[in-house]
Amino acid sequence: MAPTGPLGAARWRIEILSGLTVALALVPEAVAFAFVAGVHPLVGLYAAFIVGLITACIGGRPGMISGATGALAVVMVSLVAQHGVEYLFATVILMGLMQIAAGVFKLGKFIRLVPHPVMLGFVNGLAIVIFLAQLSQFQIPGTAEAGGGHGMASGEWMTGMPLAIMLVLTVLTMAIIWATPKITSAVPAPLAGIGIVAILVIAFGIDVPRVGDLASISGGLPPFHIPFSFGAEGGTGLYGDMLAPFNLETLWIIAPYALILAAIGLIESLLTLNLVGEIVNKRGGASQECVAQGVANTVTGFFGGMGGCAMIGQSMINVKSGGRTRIAGIAAALFLLAFILVASPLIEQIPLAALVGVMFMVVIGTFAWNSFNIMRKVPRIDAFVIVLVTITTVMYDLAIAVVVGVIVSALAYAWQNATRIHAKTYDTPEGAKVYQVQGPLFFGSAEGFAELFTPREDPSLVVIDFADSRVADQSALQAIEAIAAKYESEGKTVQLRHLSRDCHDLLTKAGQLMIDSDDDPDYAIAVDYSVKTGVMAGGH
């Protein structure tokens, strides 16, 4: 049936089927990441439901899927091991409040500082992490132990016929996903792959690991639960661990974890938001996404969930399956709840090989294969950043990778601009020497700027022209004053031309040497300093 409008019957069908596909893929991911964090599988499933539902309703980008993620789970595991799951719930609540604050103060806009090479490294690194997380499904169920990182577990690997059957079914699922769009668009390709392979396995009684072999996903509605104890007697929580005392000692324990989790969650969510935005051709929504993630995690902490953030793999499944509105995300969350409440016997029969095949296709579609070609054409520092962020994402976590990538890119940019500053000189008929400064003047180029001048050899009148330069910060202002002082000590006159009025206001001694012109620039320097630079003339 053709669409009758933005939310016509055809659109509803696409969105709901896309949501069902995402929900099926969420089940083993949530269970696996719960194992990584060292908590009960339902803790991961409840988080996937609550975080997914709330962010789908109020998030900054329709089409994005959020839930329990490996990037957060690897941070949680040490907290759970040392203090118990109740401290994790308390941490998730504090994490959510921090993310809400980040959204209220519009800190999400700083994601624009992430350069494109870092984005490529992020995409490639997450694709590798998703791939590594699926390898644990090729281990014998029940032999895996938590703590492998990124969903990888240290279990016993399959061999012989079981491994061969698992590989064949995985490849068959991938082939169905590849072929389905060429045959029909009535059903999302990943859903077709899961459905056909599941029917074959169940109909022929093929002995392969299934979702139920990971853990039972049967449960009730997420229970409202306060993880704190407010009295001296304490108490036990949902899973038998002691409640977290509501005091400063608990705050000091959970605050560092909450801060790290909030940062990782926001970085992964905002980068995924940008990635999905490029696919669906939409922009903005960073601050709204921060608030949505914060609200979702705060609520999750009160309902026995492990918290979460945007999931690039499931978001790609949703977008590639046609999901473009909030309906798909809401449907995915509701389907997941239905699996927990009533459909667990059926869902537990789905072969893991089918879900692995779906995720392998996500890996292939997510990895930026053109980055190999790009790295041959871009500057070497950009190629280095792509590789650095990719490796750091896989070896450590996304937050460290992005911070390292941004710092390296910023330092490289500063160095390149620091080496650009130079000056052209000429003598006027009146015997004055003019320096035409070219290139940005900032902390990185201040020393190079000082080396442009020869006060002892210059004539009695020197003009420094900044028409082709840009004064960027306080280091630049102090460098100008230092040059003016050198010429003054030589008994020579220096005049400054084409500086903006704010530079005139912030310069003390050198500011009086400015020549006013009609074509003076009117830009402002990067920071509005409250003190004049002359105060620091004798400083460091």
C-alpha cells in the first residue's frame, strides 16, 4: 500500500517492522553487555527498554536507537565488583543528572569541535568493537566469563561441526539480508534474515546456540526501586546486594564513575546523532539529545537498569530498515518489553547465528571503507588521527579516543598555523621601515612573531601593519607589547597599523602607538579579558 502521508499506512508498517528488527537485535546485545558489567541479564534488558523508550520519545534525532552499550559496561564492571549493583543504580542516576545539566547548559554544541578524521576513526573503531562483541557468540554457551571488554568474553571456542553450522547460518543470514532488497521492500532485510534462518533452525531441529542459551529473558515489569538507604540499618536491594548509604562517602565513590559514564554516553550519543543526521539529512538536536539521555538514565536508575546511550549498530539497523520517525524507536522498546513479559519462550528459540549475521552486516555497512582511499590523499597528520582514534576506541574506550583525537588534531592545527606567520618588509620614501605581518598571531606563533623583527638594525621609525594578520589571544597582545618595548629601549619609534579597537583597549603602552585608519578591522579577539596586558608585562 502506498503511503497516504508522512504517517500513512505504509510508513507505519515500515516503522513498526523496523522497530521489531531492532528489538530482536537488542536482546543478545543487552544480555551480553549485562554479563560484561557483571549484573543480571534483566538489568541490561530493562535498561534497553527504558533508555530506548525515553530517548525515542524526546531525543534529538528521530531514528536513533539507544540502550545498554559495551562502552559503558566496561566502565561499570569494576564498580559492581567492588560495591555491588545498588551502587551502579545510584551511579546511573547521578550520571543522568550530569547529562541533563550538560543539555541545559548546551554543552552538546561542543561536539562540533570534533574534526572529520576523528569521526572516521570513531565510526571505524565502533565497527570493529561491534565485530569483536559478536565473536563471543562463537563460544560454547555457559563457558564464557564476564570481563573481556566490549562484549568479548573469555569462554571456550566452538570447534568441528557446531562451529561449521554456526558459520553457515551466519553467512546464510548475511546473504538473505544482501538479497532481500533486490527482491522486495515489503520487509526490512534484517528481519527477513532473522525470520528465515529462525524458521529453518526450528523446523529442522538444528542444534545451534539460541538466545535462551545466553540467559532467560523472562521477567516482569521493571520495578520502581530506590537504591539508597536513608537510615543506619541499611537494607538489601533487588538482587540481594546492600543498598548504597545516602551520604557523602557514597557520593565520593560513585561520582568519578558517573562523570566518566556521562562523558562516554554523551560523546557516543552525539557522534551517533551526527552520523544518523548525515544519513537522514537532518541537523541540530545536540542539547535535546543530552537532556533525553539524562532523563532516560535517571529514570533507569530508579527502575533497576544499568543505564545506556545511543547504539550505533542498532541505529544503523533502524535507518537501513527504513526507520525515520520516533515510531520505530518506540516500537522497538515496546517489542522488547513484550519479549520480556510474554514472548520470551519464542524469542529464546531464535538462533544466535541469525543475530550475528545481522550485526556482521551492520559492521560492513558502518565501517568507512573509503577511509583507506582518503588516508592516501589527506595530510599525514589527518591519516594518523584516523588510525589513532580507531585503535584507541578498540583498545580503551570511545571517550578517551575522541579526546585524544581532538587534542592531537588541535595541536597539529596550532603547529601548522604557528609556522605560517611571516612578514614582508619595505622602506618608505620618508625612511621608515614597514613590516607587513601575514598569518595568525596567537600563543603558538608569538615566538615566531618576535623573531621577525630586528630592532637594533631598523631605522628610527618602524610601522607594523597587521592588515593581513589576526590577533587571537592574550599571548599575541603580550608579544606586541614586548616588541614595542624593545624598540622603545633602542630609542626608536614604532607605530601599529590595522589593529582592531578591542586590541587598542587591551594594550596599554603599545596601544597608544596605534595609527587609526578607516579600514581598521572590527573583529574581537578570542577572549574578553578583564585585565590589561600591561599588568603582566613583567610576568612569565
